[in-house]
Amino acid sequence: MLRCIIVGYGFLGKRLARLIASGALGGVKLVGIASSKGYIYKEDGFLLSDLPDDLQSSSMLRLAPASELINKRIADLLVELTPTNIRDGEPGLSHIRLALEQGMDVVTANKGPIALAYEELMELAEGTGAMLLHEATVGGGIPLISLKNRCLAADELLSIRGILNGTTNYILSRMHFEGMTLDLALKEAQMLGIAERDPTLDLEGVDTALKLVILANSLMSMKKRLSDVKIKGITKITSEAITAAKESGMTIKLIGIADENGLRVAPKLVRLNDPICVHGTLNAVSFNFRILGRLTIIGEGAGESTVSALINDIHEVVKTRMRSNRI
């Protein structure tokens, strides 16, 4: 039985904890949960009825950092779900490093550590024999990373082009179909919970750039950093520009591109019949392989669908460890 701890008890953490505690993931038991407030643990595993809505309400709460829980060495797997920090990747980066140093497998949805320190973390994982899986960092539940690494590993990926941010795609879609201004579409997105209270990282293209770095490094071995990406967001897109594009059978989308010319994120004119021209909160990514050619994959890029990526990465760890008789 794989013993799991979850660090980060927000939207994703709570949903994942309930799935594991309910027995929905065979071969896994939840033995610890941590947040910025402290942690709780139960070495024989949490039942669904044991899970608090808020860790602060638990009588088991220990007012100590998550690193203390990781250092207890009561788990085989860390699921790191703390908020993304694009400056230094903390605290998630330290959590992942600590777990990998101990030979603990790691599954994460945290973009910061993977975008900022991918090469270092993968070398650390290889050195200790640990697994580091991060499907959930890009594209929500869309299996972009596993598609290439598990299904098309022998084919060379030449380029990536796609829509990687659901918030900006929703805003641009509303501007295209309803004639809304950017400000009005943003306010609507915030009311619906599609956009953050501070949407800066989305609107300025930084979130897309982070995801592009992760894909370029993990699928194309490009060894890029966020500073290597040429970034232009959507803040200057006007209703008039959208209308002009529409009259030409096109629209404007925020597109991330990784190819032999480097990495770049910018609003681009896209034909309405282009396979990546999806609307609403959908993401779409077009891979260009040397042998296969173009392959486009579409799906929900955030929210509940991200749990699917997490449970599939956890399943991969369980399957691998069962084969190696480590659990």
C-alpha cells in the first residue's frame, strides 16, 4: 500500500484527499495533510470521515511547517499542491527537494518549481531513484506530458503551438462572440470564478509562458527559463481588433509557441477553422512530430479536470512501485 501525504489543502488538495480517503484510488492510503497553518497525520491512514473542511478545525493539528511532516518519513509519496510562486518556487520547491532527497516519489500540480528548477529536480530524482511526475502543471487534465513521454517517446517533437490559459481564452471568446470589451469580459470571468481576483499573470501571458517552459523542457529538452520567453499579453487587445479579425474569418487568441526559434507568447490571429481555435475555457495544443506530423489535443485546462491528471500520475507511481516490489 502506497502511503501518501498531501501538502496544500485548497481546491485540489481537498478533492484529492476525499478521493484517496474514500478508497477510490486502489493501492493508496492518505497518512498526512499539510497547509500553511500546520499539519495532521495518521499513520494507519485517514478515512473519509476523518477529513476536516479546514485543518485549523482539526484536533490533530500540529502548528509546524510541512517540512516536519515530510521529515517524519511516514510516506512513500508526496503530492505537492501549494500555490505557484514564480519568483523562487517556494515553498513548493523546498518541499519537493526534501522529498526527493529522501527517495520519496513526488506528484505535483505546482508550476513554479517545475518551471524554475526542472533540470535540478529531475537529476535529484534520478540520483535517489524517485519518481517526479507533473502532468497536472500544464493543461489541467489534458495528458500532454504523458502523451509524448509514454505514447510517443520514440518520435521527436519538433514544435509546440497552443492555447494554454483558460482565463484569457474565455475573455477573448466573449470579446469575439458577444462584442464585449476586455474589461467587461474580465469582470464577468471574475464573477464566474474563471479569473483570479488579481488576473495579472494570466492577462500578461506569464501563466502561459510558465506552462510553455515546462512543456519545452520536459518534452523537448530545451533547458529554458521563464526569462528566455518573449512574452506579450492581451491587455492591449481592443474590441475593434477583434471585430476586424472576425470580418476576415479569423479571431485573436493568446498563443504559446516553442520551436527551433525559441519560446514566445503573444496574441495571434487564428483562423476559425484552425484545430487549436477553441473557445471558452478550453485549452488546445498542437504538437508537430518528425514522423507522426501534427497532432492536436483539446480539453479543459484547469479546475476539476486537474484532479484527473493528479490521480493518473499517482496511479503511474503505484503501478511502477508494484512492479518493482517497493509497496
